[in-house]
Amino acid sequence: MMTRTIGVLAIALLLGATTTRASAQTSASDEQARIHFQAGTLYFEQERFEDAAREYEEAFALSPRPELLLNAATAWDRAARLEEAIAALERVMQQFPGTESAQLAQPRLDRLRRMQERLVREREEAAARAAATTTATTTEPTTSEGGGGLDYLPGTITLSASAVIAAVAIGLGVAAHDTYSTLEEQCTGGVCPGDLRDDRDSASTLADVSTALTFVAAAGGIAGVVLIVVAAIDDAPSPTTERVELAPGPGDVGLGARIRF
């Protein structure tokens, strides 16, 4: 509970150091920044990470402290918004070079960049596979009456989408596994340094998202197969019903047969 609640940096700095500074010289911007900071911390504890990140960035705009950007990066990371988290850490590196905050930001920035590159690569590969599957399916000749090829389209689209979701789930799972592996190397006796606790929570979030997407992909795959099977049954030629009736034969010779469909 404490790890989740105190998952943001510089709480003591804003609530303690800012209070001390305000006792000497209080400014309206610092007071407004503190309001946004406290709102961000409340949102963070409620796991409303996107709202928390926005509040921290509002606080930084009023009182440019690097710790606030680190808080925003943490919240964006928890919200699985990698681009925003990377942008916040890059601002720390650019605006506060050589500081302790920049030293804290650098390894986190490197990790998020590697994760982003891996996810982009996984999405591109999944999209290429899905496009190839769709192309191969749509180029197959359809000989059944009534345009049966269109009947297979919903199932094909569903399977293709499931393949893309499965690829993304695999990518997130790999990212979470890599992060856990790194933590196992750096954490001894089950205790992690303070700057790595955010990485552990981020890996847990990625693992949960990966699991959820895996179930979605599995459900989509099953639905796609069912749709294709139903389409195949509908396309199968139905047996013709023939009825044979006896009718008088030509002339005076016996009986003839008449077939009615």
C-alpha cells in the first residue's frame, strides 16, 4: 500500500520544502502549483494516472521544479502513455542537465525508449502479417453461388484483428519480462531501491495489460473461427428436392415419369 501511495517523487519536497520557503516568501504561483501538486497526488493514489500526470505538469508550469516532471513521467508511465512519459523525462534532461533529477531521469528514459522501439517493431510486424493474411484470403477465387466470398469477410477480419492484438500482447509480455529480469538482478532479498519501485509497478501494469489482451485475442480467434465455419455451412450446396410423379406415357404405351423440382 505504501509503495502504491508514495509512488511519486518529491512529495516531501513540495509539501515540506515549499512550506518552508512559503514561510519566507510566498508567491501566488507557488501556491497554485501546490494545489495542482496535491490534486495530482490524490489522483495518483486513486490510480487515475492520466489526471495525475496533467496536474503535475500544470504544477510544473507554475513552479518549474524538475521533481514535478519526474512525477508526471511516473504517472504517464503508469497510464501506459509511453510517448508522454518519454517527453517529460526528455524535458528534465534538457532543462536541468547535470542535476540529481537528470541522473534519475536518464536510466528511466533509456528503458522507456527501448520499450517504445520494441512495441513499434512488434506492431509493424503484426500489421504486416495481418495484411499478408488478408491479401491471401481476398485473392482466393470464390466459386459458390451468391457471392460466398463476402460471407467469409467478417471471420477473416476478426481473425486478423485477433492476430494483431495477440502480437501486441506478446510485445507487452516480453517488455514486462525484461523489466522483471532487470529488477531481479538489481534487487536483493526482495528489496528494491527507491528509484526501481516505479519500474516494478510499471512491469506489473504491462503484465496485466498483456494478460487482458491475450484473453481478448483468444476470444476473437474463437469468434473468427465460428464465423468462418458458419459461412462455410451457408455456402455448402443444399440438396435439391425432387419429386417423381407418374404420368400417362406417349400414345398408348404404358406410363411415363415426370420429375418436379
